[in-house]
Amino acid sequence: MHGPLALVLFAASALAGPAIEQRQATLSLDEFIAQERRIAVAGVLANIGPDGASAQNASRGVVIAGPGIVNPDYRYTWTRDSAMTIHAINEEFFVGNASLQSTIEDYIYAEAIRQTVNTPLGDLYPWGTGLGEPKYQINLTRFHGVWGRPQPDGPALRAITLMGYIDYLLDNGGMAQAKRIIWPIVVNDLLFVAQYWSIISYDLWEEVAGNSFFTIQSMHHSLVEGAHMATRLGYTCPQCESQAPQVACFLANNFWNETGQHVLANINTPEGFSRSGIDSNFLLGAAENFDIDAPCDNAYYQPCSSRILASHKAYVDSFREIYPINAGRPANGAVATGRYPEDTYYGGNPWYICTLNAAEVLYDAAAQFRRQGQLTIDSTSLPFFQQLYPSAAVGTYNAPSGWWQRHSWGWSRWGEKTWGKPSWWGPGRGYGRGRNGNQRGSAFTDILASMTTYADGFVSVVREYTPANGSYSEQYNRTTGEMLSAYDLTWSLAAFVTMTQRRNGQYPASWGLRDVAPLPSSCNTAGAGPQNYAPAIEAGAPPVDMSCTVQITFRVNATTTFGTNIYISGNISDLGNWAPDYEPMTPPSYPIWEAIVEAPPNTVVSYAYVQQNPANYTFEVGNRTITTPDCGNGRVQLSTLDAIRGPGTVITENYCNPDVTRCW
Ligand code: NOJ
Ligand code: NOJ
């Protein structure tokens, strides 16, 4: 990635962290995990406003990314982190932690408000573009910094989390609440996904512009589940139905690196982008979009698919040599893993969420094989299996005959449909009740056991780098293992919780992948076109300004150096009424920077581009104008393509511009 988006100082990699303390060596892994799960849930709650001890300035239901304001400043709320965290909390609630219900309902309230915030990408109404904003202030107001935006995984993930809770409500007499309060929020997100799923956007690491595996897979999940959920509520979602197969087609056909035998994290990236594509992106995707009842076909990249297992091996192997803390670990065993091998953020280190997801995906895959009562090894997955089970061979391994699955609601035979039933395992998992043993049956159980042991190895690596108080930061140092970057990071803690759930045989309800229609024969990436977005008033959203506007996409060619960014400023409110630092631009096709704003009709909009340097904001020389037409049907869009001019007025800190009602 080129310089301008390097928003955070890298110097922190030199910081000394707390000494590493091993959790009492006397605890078994099971005991450690049970204890850490409680610590992690408590740590998550401490980061949710306003009652959480570390989030007292956050609004009700706001999940802060982390409490730290330096190295780096994570006292913001991300749509993604929040949704994935509450996804974990949902599942804790479902298995009996009743006190979490109010947390979930507060989250719902916060998200209804978040959808209506005026963002640097625009608003909820009329274009829905504001939903693609990744990051907000913790009182749910606009974040003005230059950032990698849009990040359209956010709405998909939020819809998934909210539908998980709706699923619970429908089984517990909550139909009216689901329809009135929650579904209107979900609808905005589903429409956004249906309209915008194929746009060039930033990946979950907020660095790469293109189309990203994690984002696309999560979008597919949201639309499939959205179509089912609409039906269960007595509605329909035609946009979900029309777009889900297209997203599936795109997912199936674009993200496989045949030479390297791994998922390619990002495609349609800018010229000059040169990473291997090996990235934990696929792990977070496979874990988030895991469906216990799903098939293992490569097209859907479920944990049990050959492609995900092969990617797991390529990914883990890519960290064996590069992190000094992995020295001396067995060549076929678990190691510390990070976002992607080329990472340089804070020096490029292992991340807790990534190592935990390396375990989680293996628990998921083993559970799917167990549910299906069989496991097929092909040439793609063979190297993965051979490292765990040297005599593994291409072919199908069947469970011992008569293999039954135990659920909370009873037993099912393998292969039997369990849609609509809660799908976590009771204690004591499935076991054979059969008569005529099957020659390969014991290999089946042995392979699953070796996968589980391997998965436990990743949890043990995390345990090694767990501090005495049990709270995780974002990263642990590649050389010393000391924690660094963003202490008490909410989604590190949430990742521990979901890993534990899967390890304990607790699975989210199926989202319906098993019943999807076959893939279309050719893919269409056009999306569903403009949709009607509306605030979820009954959930607590404020009314939004619905006066007719003209959307303008400003584009400017501006070559910048490391540490400088571009803003646009002008005489309308979306341009900050001439504030220099209100409307940040984003360079998905650097050196072209762009910003989307909504302008009143029939107006002469004056504007100028501003370079943000570390010490000041420098306006370009002279103003420009663009005149908006009549609003027409409310769907008028304009765009510019300008070249930035030389420096004009310089605004330094503590300067009050006479034209403006603000000072800096
Ligand atoms: C902040 C982002 O959140 C992080 O993912 C990224 O690596 C750094 N900025 C550097 O671009
Ligand atoms: C940086 C990560 O790259 C991004 O995925 C995350 O959303 C933010 N930090 C906040 O945790």
C-alpha cells in the first residue's frame, strides 16, 4: 500500500509490554479455556457503553474497539468489530447467560442510530452509501479522518448478527419485536448489500481496495439468510433472492490461486499491488460464515471444503519461518499466526484473533465432517491431511456405520436435514451405535481427532502469550511474544469466546447454505440497483433529512507523500461549510482521490481541495464550482475529475478562518 493511508505511527513496535506471565501451568487446557472464556466475556462487556468500566463515555450499546487512546487510538467504534463481537455474545446468551439479553438489545438500539449518521460517504437516505462507513466516534457521530472507505462488510456482518438474534426471538415468542424493531435495521443492510456488493471497496484490514474474500463471503451469507428470514417473518426479500446467486457465482469463480493452492484475499486490486494473497481474511470468513449443515463443496468455501483446508496449510506455513517465536515448533504443528505474511503494521506480528481463528476453523471443519458422517480427501486437501495423519490418501472416509449425531433436541442420522433446529451438540457428541463396523471408520475418527489436536495447538500458542489478567491486546510480538497494539481489544476477546463455543460443540443455527439454488452459469456483477432506505424509527433511530439532494462524486488527481492526505472543502454542509477537515477523501485508485457528498438541487456549489499535512491544512489556489440541477426523480448523480492545483491558503492549528464558524 502506498503511503497516504498509513495513518498510525509505527513507532510503537519498540514499546515494552508487560512481562509475559503464563497462566497457572497447573491448569489443563480445558480448565484454562473455561476460565479464559469468563474473562473474555467480562472483558467484552467492559468495552460496551455506557455501563462497561472502560466505555463510560460511549453511548448506550456502543461497542468500542478498545479503550486505548494511544498506540494506537482505538477509542472508536467499528461496525465490523461490533457486529462480530455481538455475534459471540448472542451465542453466549443462547446457551444460558440470560443477563446478556440487555446487552444485545442495547446494541440493536445503537445500530439503529449508527445507520443514520451523516458520514464522509454520505447518508442513509437516499443512496444508502453512509452504511459503508467503517468507523464512528463512540457517541455515534461522524469520524472525519481519511480512512480506507467504504468497507461494505459492516452491513453484512450486522445483518448476520441481528438475524441470529431474530432466530432466537422467533423461537421464543418474539415475532412482533423482530418485525417492528429489528427487521427494519436488517432490511437497510440487506438492501445495501444487494445494491453495492460488487463495488471496489476496502478489505477488513482497511488497507486494500478491491473485492475481498471475507467481505464477499459475508455478503453472500447475509443475503441467503436474509431471504430465509424474510419468509419466516411473512415478508419477502426479492433483492436477496436475485443477488445471492450472483454473489455466490462471484465468490466461487474469483478467489482461488491455483498455483499456490490458497484463497486469494483480494482481487481487482490497484496496479502494483503485490502481496501473495495468503491472508487470514479467509479464516475469518470461513469462521464467521460457518454453517454446520452446509456441504463441503469448494464453491462456498466452508471450513470443511478442500480449498479452505489447503489455504489453512498455506497460511500457517507462511508464518513458520518469519516469526522468531515460531522457531523450534514442530514443522507440522501449530504456530503463532498473523494477518498476512507481508504485514508491517506495528512491525508485522502475530494477532490473537488470527491464531484463534486458525483453531476455530478446524473445530468447524471437524464438526461438519462429523455431522456428515464422512470426509473426502482430494488432491487439493491431501497435503493438509498428510501433515496431521501421514497415511491419509485421496478418497472418502466414512464414519463407523450407524454413526448418529446427538443434538440438544435429540438424535439425527448423518446426512439428515436439521434445518430450523438448534444445532449445538449436547455433551458426549455423536457416537457409533452400528452393527457392521466399516474398515475405514477408525481412520475417520483418527483423522478428526488429529484435526482437533492440531486446533488445540493454536489455542495453546495463544495460552502461552496470555497475560496474567487474561485480557488480550491486538497483537503479540513476533520476537518476544509480548502483547502490543490496542490493549483489551474487544474482538480479540470475542474471538476467544467463539473459538470456545465451537470447541465445545456449540454452533450457530444453520443459515441455509444447504438449500441454495445451483450457481448461475455466468456471473453478473451489476447489483440490484437503487433501493429505498429508511431509518429504523421504532428501534430508536432519529428521523433523517429526506429532502431531495443531488449526489456528487468528487474525484481529484493528487499525488501525495507519506503522511499527507486529501480533503475537500466547500460551501455546503456536506463539504463542511468551508471547514478544511470535514470531508476526507479516499484513494481507492490512487492517485485519484474521491469523496461522495449530497448537495441541494439548483445550487452553485463552490469547492476546493485541501492537502492535510502533519502540521497544517493547505487549500489549493482558487475555488471551483459545480452547479446542481433540479432534483428530478431524486436519483440525480454528478461527478468531477479534477487535478489538484498548487498551494494557496494555509490553515495551521489554532487558526480561525473568518469565513468559517470553527477554529482549529
Ligand atoms: C489502521 C488499520 O486499522 C490497520 O488495519 C492498518 O494496518 C493500519 N491503519 C495501517 O494502514
Ligand atoms: C484494525 C484492523 O485491521 C481492523 O480490522 C479493525 O476493524 C480495527 N483495527 C479495529 O479493531
